[in-house]
Amino acid sequence: MNLSYSFIIPVYNRPQEIRELLKSMLQLQFDLPFEIVIVEDGSANTSEEVISEFSEKLQISYYFKKNSGPGNSRNFGMKRAGGNYFLILDSDVLLPPDYLKQVDSFLKENYCDCYGGPDAAHSSFTNVQKAIDYSMTSFLTTGGIRGKESSVNKFQPRSFNMGISKKAFEASGGFGRIHPGEDPDLSLRLIKSGFDTCLIPGAKVFHKRRIDWKKFYLQVKKFGLVRPILNKWHPESAKVTYWFPSVFIMGFVLSLIFAIFDWYLFIAIYMLYFGIIGIDAAVRYRNIAIGGLAIFAVFIQFFGYGTGFLRSFFQIKILNKQPEKAYPQLFF
């Protein structure tokens, strides 16, 4: 099968991110032509001027539409793309020069209709961005599930770095209305339909995560809210590991209560864990400050996701509310 690639990139009020992403795409080491489809999702601050700077160097198609969310914008772009394999990126990523070469080489030898790739922190990222990257990718925090090689088969890609064949897109109808969570939902629907999904370990991107602490908390809280909804839609995907952040936070609260009564064993275990986090992050990035920030990032991640998960579990599983009525803000 001859593969022709179309990058699909939704953007919302982020022209500077698009400029940085397109600069990285100029450095791609790939001999065959590829298309870039940028979908402006109702932005007030558009990327049109930035895109014009690259129009003679890259094959770019640019569309402006009313705001309808990232999932619908990706579907919009895929319907208009000329390739037969769509490479979906968030606007806040940078590509290493060998990205497309890694994808093409893997798919030619181990074809799958939907793939995901890992993310990493670029050397130019801020200390906060690196700390957040650590919390989202470390084996000590997430088990490395966002890019773990043991998850090569039946991997659930994330839309910041995801590929899907035209055939799979047309068969599935693409992304649904929920956000976040539209990417694992699509992956699970594809698996049920008999399509293969996979991880391409070498197809990494540098994911900037354009967020401050407040936005990071709101993001991971939404991840927690979404998971019980996905478990309701796809019961076979439910795992006990999704409970870990909630159990972690409840245990932390109990350990503080025990400490009031001079029982310090449990709080000591938590302090040991956070100490390991700080040392591991500091060693990874060779920066003590990032080690400290990583401890804060991990706590925010577990607290936001864990409390969001518990709240949603109660609404969806116990009270049996319909997701759209319980959390209309998660649906476009």
C-alpha cells in the first residue's frame, strides 16, 4: 500500500504555536511530498498571516470555520485532506526532524490503521513545562502509559500525536463530541470494529503543554471527569489503575489525619514517594529546580484527576446520570 500523508492541525487563537510547529516541519527529513491541513476553529486571533509566511515552502491548506471544538475540527480537516493517512497533531507540539521518517518506516513494516506516539520535553521548554511533562510521562506517575513499549498492540493514541488511515476514519466517522476524551473514545471504537491500533515508539513529539498551574489542574480534572464516562461507553476498557489517583489522594488525607495523632508511618511513605519523584525528575533534567516543581506537578495531577474521577464516578455510575446532562461542558 502506497501511503500519502496529510497532517491535520486544529488551532484556536494560537498563531505563534503554529509558527513554531511549521518551522519544525521545515526540518523534516522526508523525500516524498506531504500535505498540511490547518483548521482554524473560529479563532479571533487567526494564524492566516503566519501561514502565508510558509505557503511557498510547505504544501499547506488553510480553512476557517465556526468554533465547534477540536474533534469536529479534525474531522473537518480529514474530510478535505488529499492523503490516505492522516497525521493529527496539536498546535502546541514541535516535531523532531526524523518524525515522518519514523512513522513511514514503521507503517511499511508493521501497518496499523491508527497509531500513537510518545511525547517528550524539548530543551527550550520552561522549567514548569518540563515538570508537567515529567508528571504526565514518568513511569513513577503514570506507569509510562502514554508511550510505553509494552503497549504497542491495542494502544490508545492521544490526539496531540496520532495517525489514522482514511479507511478507518470513514468507517468510524472520526472523533465524537466529547472533549477531552475524544481520542481514547475513537481508539476504542476502532478496536471494536476490528481495526488495529499501535504505538510507534520512535514517533515522538515535543509537547509544550501550553499551560500554567491553574490550567494544568483544570485539564487533569477534566481527564478525571471523562474517564467514568468512557468506562460507561466502553465497559471492557475499565481498569483498576484508573482509581489510583483517587486512592492516592484519599490516602494522603488519611495520612495527615493520622499524623495529627502522632502516627507518622503513612505520611512518611508519602514523603518518601515525593522525595523519589523530586530526585528522579532532577536527574532526568539535570536541574534541582525542576525536581521541586515536578513534586508540585505530580500532586496537582493526582489531586485534579483523582477528585474529578470520584465526582464523575458518583454522578455516572452511582446516580446513573447521562453524561451529557451531568457534564454538558464536556460536550460540543
